[in-house]
Amino acid sequence: MRTVLSGGRVLTPDGEIRPAGVVVEGGAIAGVEAGAGAWEGEIVDVSGLTIVPGFIDLHVHGGGGLSLATKDPQEVEAYARWAVAYGVTSFLATICAGSLEDGLEFVRTVAHLKGEIPGGAQLLGLNLEGPFVSGERRGALPKGWPQPPDQRVFDGLVQAATGGLRMMTVAPELPGAARMIRAAIEAGVTVSVGHTDAGLEPALQGFQAGATHITHAFNAMHAFHHRDPGPVGAALLCDSVTVEVIADGVHLHPATVELLVRALGAERVALVTDGVSPAGLESGVLVLGAEEARLAEGAVRLPDGTLAGSAATMDEVVRNVIAWGCAGLPAAAAMAAAVPARVLGLAGRKGAIAPGYDADLVALTDDLDVAMTWVCGRLVHRRQP
């Protein structure tokens, strides 16, 4: 079936085309052509809208009252259908748990679902936020989750994921971390440095061992200091490293986000939500092991004030970096799509509007609200008038 999104502004890797037609066939982008002429196929009028690549959320635990750390596969599917209203066309289900046993159950649940979810965003696989992380920098991770690197534990997680483990956070200062990082890479897993007390040198050693990413920069890690720049400083020194940014206005000051974008370039910054089940709601409660976190005034916190993920959605973080003056729409869209795709080794398939790419597309209004979302060429969301 041939569909043409006609008459909108389209952001391609080579620049803006306005007006343009995005031709979709067989779930992929067949072409992008200038003009608003007569097209063959089903015509979708997107006049007045801007078409950007679908957002890829690398780090998300849930939203809309739904959790991805669950033993109920229908909850994961419901999240995927909820997320498309916020421009998410694919995501990694990010897992932590109160115990290794629960973590394994959550991993098995998600592993059985990976791929396309009818009417929803595509589940690209699993992101394990631990368990080989620092107990001192666990943030809101449950107390029973962090543990020392252990090859048998890792093998069990990989087996439970049945090929679906795509990313894992590791604290590089832990004994055996370098060996674990290398084992993960050999298993096809992208390794991210995070929940870590590592100073500059251990962080650099983690990147030298093969880690290529940072989990929510500045949060739950050794602080940047002029005598010990820590993991963020190490990332600044390593050209191959990308960093996650939670641009919700809570986890990072807008100026900090701008500093990271200026220092690294938009091509090394991945916007993520770190969204948890109350994300997108006015209020809500999140259970983390034996603790409860509550959403209030736009932040999800444990009783002691520790941030426990984010209440933001992907369209919100994109709007924020633009409103704060950190980036224009083309760069913000790239940080939400092209960079995450590259982090996962999907450059050339996802994250851009170009021939041959999956037709994962989002139509934005002038206010940058999501009007329509397509996943692999299928319209999965249309905003109600």
C-alpha cells in the first residue's frame, strides 16, 4: 500500500523541505519529494504540520499509570499504545527490581513481547539499569537491586532476555566491572556508565573497556569537580561516548542541558524521559521495592526527597530544550531520534526521514504538540480536535 503525507514541512537529514510529500510503502519511507502536487496512493493531508522522525526513548520505566517492570505482558502493550500519543515510535523497556528474582521475571515478560505491538510503539528490547551498579549511588533503585558484577548473574539475565537485551548500566569502579563490560559487548549489549561513584580515571577505564554511553548525565553519579571531573568529564574527553539527558526541568537545570549540548554537540546527546508509571498524569504513586515514590509538583520523589525517575513525556522534553534555547527543532528532533538510533546500532534504519528508513513519523503542530504518529507506516495516533 502506498501512502503519501502531503503538504507539510518535513525535516530530513539534509535540511527542511516545505511543502513536501513523504511517500510510504511497505512500512518504509520510499521517498521525500518537494511540492504538494498530485500524488498516487492514499493521501494524508498534513498541511500546517511539521513531520519529524519518530522519537526513540532509550530509558523509560513506564507512564500513564503503567509500569514496564511487570509480570503482566498486557501492561507493557498498554504502555506502548499510550506512548504513541507523545510521539514515541519505539522504546527500550527499562528494568530494575527489588530483587534479582523479580528482575528476571520482568525481563522474561518483556522478552516475549519484543517487536511490533499492534496500535503501539515498537518495543526494541530491554535496558537493564543495573544490577551491577554502586549501592552508594543507587538513587531510587531498590536496595536489593545493586550487586557486584557476576558472570553467572549476567548469563542468567541474557538467557532470560532471549536476545532482547540491548543496553545495560554498569558502574565501572566495581571489582570485575571491566570484564563485565567486555562480556556484555561480546553479547551485543550497549554498555552505559551510570549509578556510579567513579571518578575520572575509573570512568575512563570503563570507556576504554568498551562502554559508550552515560545513563542520565549528572544524576546518580560522582559529581563533576574541577579536581575530579568524574564520569561526565570522562565523556567529554571521549569522542565516541553519548550521554542521556532528562530535560524535564527537574533532573537538570536548563543551563546544564545547554552546557552539555554546547560541549558535546547535539549529535552526542540523547534525550530520554526516564519516565515512571505516573508520567503524564497529574498525580500518582510508584512502588520501588519496599519504598513508595509520589508525583507532586512535576517531580516523582521518595519520602526522603530522592528523585525516582521522571514524570515527563518525550514530546515534553523536546519542547523544553527548544524553549530553553538549547537547540532548534531540527537538533532537538535528532536528539530524540537519530542519536538514540545510533546508540542502538540502528542508524540507517531508524531516526531519520530518508528513503529506506522505517516510516516512524510524527506530525507536530506549531506549538510542538503531537498531532499524528505513524509506526512503520501505520497511523497509530491522531489527536482529537
